[in-house]
Amino acid sequence: MHQLPLPPGPKKKPIIGNLFDIPLVDTAKVFAEWKSLYGDIIYLEALHQRIMVLNSFEHAHELLSKKSYSDRPVPIMLGELMGLDQSLPLLQYSAAAWKHQRKLAHLALNAGAIKGYSDLQAEAVVLFLDSLIENPSDFISQLRLATGRIVLSMTYGVPVKSPESMNFIAELEIMSTIIDKGMMPGAYLVDALPWLRYIPSWVPFNNIHAIATEGRKRILRVIELPFEYVKQQVSSPSPNISFTATCLQAEGGADMEHHIRWAAGSMYGAGSETTMGTILAFILAMALYPDIQTKIRTELDRVVGHGQLPTLDDRSRLPYVNAAIKETMRWNPVAPLGLPHFTIEEDVYQGFRVAKGTIVFPNIWAISRDNISGISPDEFAPERFLDACVQRTALDPYSYAFGFGRRKCPGKFLADNSVFLFVTGLVSTFVISPAVGSDGRHSLLRTPFRQGLARFPESFQVCILPRSEQLAAELQARAREMSKNGDECRSNL
């Protein structure tokens, strides 16, 4: 097996390999461009790290689903030194802890269980839409708050509109930034040279331990603070219902406390940012493609009613809306390199040697750039997913956007429902258009994207206006009623 060639890739330099070939910006895009040079399977080495990039769905499905490369690489900095190796996304497939946490996550996030979260999702969406009436320019921070509140309420029972939710979400945002950086190849030198972690902290210019200590402190705060909130709630006369509370109160819950804590923290940490990123991509698309926005609104008005907020029960009757959601996931995937997998033994694939200890990235960006429908992959066009519009529909993003094989995201049903409610609520009640600068032009085509494990538009401005004063008044009245009911519920606890 060792005589077989490794997959093709950039020429390696002595000792450092391809360390300086790995792009730090738009990594997935660059790997996709390398497809013309090296093909669908690309191999790199950074110091002693082996990396394989899969630029096609066929290869990703074959290796990560059928052959089941189900383990995860655990970065030294993020996993061992910061302590995130206890979380569900980084646990090894063979570990008993992974099975315990995955089972807990499935109980809370399966297609049947998430029906119980529709009311809190609807409440968060209404409060978000209401905030846009008074302060539309603050849509990014308001969306971050709204998506965080949904996951926080479902996971820990924190009321959607409460002071605690804002504090917890602020901590979560800091942790997300740490994780986004730490999961990318080449993020920290200690990941490629593990022996560096043994260098004492007093050695000049060695900041490894300082970074690790700060990161561990932040991660533990995010894991511990809401969990302790639930433990206090559970002992009260009328505890809030949540995933964590249900698990703690179940038979054997006390013995499973460690797994419950980390399963809840994983759902909380992973669920908010990806949903927010997808909705931001949708908002950007609506500003750039007003004709698509009009088509979505026309379908919503015809099926649901003028200015009415759709519910999840309406979804099956909204084919163009569903195609637009798929197109958002494809056009700018929020996790363009997915979460990496890891080989724990030698393998052979397509005549190439796949070495033990190889980090395997499914390049979601490359997979999403297909020309199957005949429509340019750079264009935002929901029609590519509609049988009536093309001879052959594009590859369905639901087959790759949430991961592969046994490591598929357990929260995909909850996230998908949230995206549907947010995007339909926005288009039903508001008109989104480019914000025009003093020079009479807009700069959305040059919108900056956040770089890291999660990639989404940031620091961009659009004009978001209610469709009418009447719709705005109705929305505000509904938000006031929800807030009043929420306050009464909390006063009765």
C-alpha cells in the first residue's frame, strides 16, 4: 500500500511542505480553483499534518458516507489545550461519550421533537421583525440575538426575551470566534508541531499557553453558565421546559450530567451561527436580485395571504420559497469546507494511498458550483431546483450542506425550520433593497465575508422597509402581545 501514490497537489517544500500554500482567505474557493490543476482529490502536507480535500460530491459521499471516515481530527490548541475535545463535534466516533451525546442530541432534535419548538421560533422571528421597524440598520446584531435566543431557549429554557439571554449570547459570540479560527488548517503552529505545547510559558515569545488559558476560560463559561441556570430552574417550583432540564430530570440524569452538559453546549454553540449566516446570505441575495424577491413575495401572498406570516404548516405549498432556501444554502454555503473528518487507518481510493492520520475536508464550496441545471453557479437562481424550469435540477444542497455519514449535523431539522420562518417573515412584511451611498451607488457586490470555519456576509448595509404602515402596525401589535404574555409567564414562575 505504501508503494501507491498519494493524491496530486502542490509541490511540497522541504520540512514545511505546503504550509505557505494553504490560503488563509477564502480557503475553500482557492481549493476549488485548484481543481483544474490537480483534479477532484487534492493532497497537501503542512509540516507533519496530512490534508486531503474532496472537490466533488461523489468522492465526499463515497469516503465520508459509504466508507465512513467518521472520526474527527482534534486540533491540539482547540481540543486538548482549550478543552473542546469533550464536545460532540470533536469526539471520536468510537468513543462511548460520542454515542451518549449523539443519543441525547437525537432525542432533542429529531424531526418529531422539533415540532415542540415552533412557538418559540415564531416568537423570536416576530420580535426580530419588530426590531427592524424601529432600527432596520441594526439587522445583523438583531438577527444574531434572535437566532441565539431560539437555540438558548430550546436548549436551556431561557425565555426568548430575557436579560439572561443577552448575556449568554454575548459569551457565545466570543466562543464562536475562537472555534471558527481554531478549526481551520494552519490556525496554530502547535497543531502541526504538537511538541511546542511542552515549551514552558516563561520562554520569550511563547504565547501558546496564554492563548490556551484564555480560550479554555471562555469555552467553559459558555458551557457552564447556562447549565447552572437550568440546575437552579429545575429545583424551582415551576421550572422552564428545555432539553437540558428534561435530560437532568430523566432517570439516570444525575449520572449523565457530564454528557448532558457537553451535549447541550454543543447544540448551543453550533446552532446559532450557522442559521444566522444562512439568513444573512439570503438578505444579501434579496438586495442583489429584486426580481427573485418579488417572485417569493408573490407566492407568499397567493398561498398564505397578503402580509401574513407563514407557519411551518404552509411550507409544503410553497415550492418557490423552498427552492430559494436551497439556493441560499448553495449560493454562499455557511460552512464552505464543512467539518473535517479523519482517517484512523490506511486506505486505498481511486488508485491513491490515503494515509492514516489524514485530515479530510469535503469542499462544500466546490460541490455547490455544479452546472447540472445549465444555469451559471455564480447566479442566484432558485429555478435550478424546479423541475418545471430546467431539464435537470441541480444537486440538492440538503445532501451536502449538513455534513456526511454518521457525522451529519443533528440539528439540521431545527435549523431548517428557523431559516424558513425568518426568510418568509422578512419577505412577507418587508422590502429589501441595496442601501445607496452618497455617490448614488451601492457596494453590495464587494460585501466582505467573515473568514473561518463559518463564512457569511458581514458589515454590509441594505435598506429594509415595511411593505406598508398597516403591516408595520400589525406586526408591532403582535410583538407587544408576545412580550406581554412572556412577561406574565415569567412573573408566575
